[in-house]
Amino acid sequence: MAIDEKALQAVIDKDAIRDLALLYSRAIDRQDIELLKDLYTEDSTDTHGDSFDGSAEDYCKFIAGSFPYMPYSGHHICNHLIAVDGDEASGEVYALAYHLIPTREGGQEEDFMAVRYIDNYRRCADGKWRFSKRVVTYDFKLRRPFDGGGTLGQGEKDPSYAVCTQRLFQRGARA
């Protein structure tokens, strides 16, 4: 059976794009702003529902400013449908997003959302896929008091850095 080169390339591209979505989650959850910056094209935009709308550069600044107030963040990717057309692609990612945020009264609350990332992707000159446009819908939102625990806010002390030693898991921009 002959290998269909175009179909094989589509599989390779979709896998790289899925990694891009997973790396976005890791960048936010591990508070790795250098990794986050590396995931967007220079001219990209990001629209996060009613919380942010602007350039990806400004989004990264916005997120970096929120890190000190978010001791826990967990983004869990569900379905990811991707259509590739050469060096351009589009996709829709379903995800569950958990955040622990402060209340005005000095406590903490769980911020849970079912979201969809509606994306445009572009293969850049270095061969890496990046977000060229990201639109986030908040399909479901729930806030409630939090009185739990766990390994919140470990940052660079997170065990994944010591256990998973390959470059993919280290802090900073992709190699």
C-alpha cells in the first residue's frame, strides 16, 4: 500500500497543533509566560470572552499580571477538531478550566468554566505552528466558595520539572 504523503502530513500537522493547545494549558497552569509568548504569531489576537480582547502580546501581559492572584489554574482539554489547509489551519477545542481566585472578602473561590477555544493556526517560518487568532467562549461559568486544599501554587517547584526532564516539559519558549 502506497503512503499518501498529503494525508501523512495532515496527521503530522494535526498532532503538532494538538501539542500547541496542550502547551497553552501548560503555560497558563505553570505560569510560564515565556512559553505562552512563544505560542502566538507576532500579529495574533486573543479574545477571551468578556475578560480580554486585543493583541496576543497584550494578552500575555494581562495573564502575567493575573498570576500572583491565581494560586491554582487547571485547563483540561477535551475534544479538539482541526482542519488543515497547507500552512493555515482552524480548530475548535472544548476544555474545562478551573481557577482559584481571591474574593473581595479575603477568601478564595473556585472559578469553573466549560469553554471553547475557536482558533486559527499558522505554520511559521521556523516550522512551528502558532495561534494566529484565538476566540474563547465561556459556554458555562460557575463560581463558588473554596475551602479545599492540594498542591496549590507550586510554580517552579512542580514535580513535573524534575520527573519529566525532556525539553518539552521545561520552562520557557519551545526549543
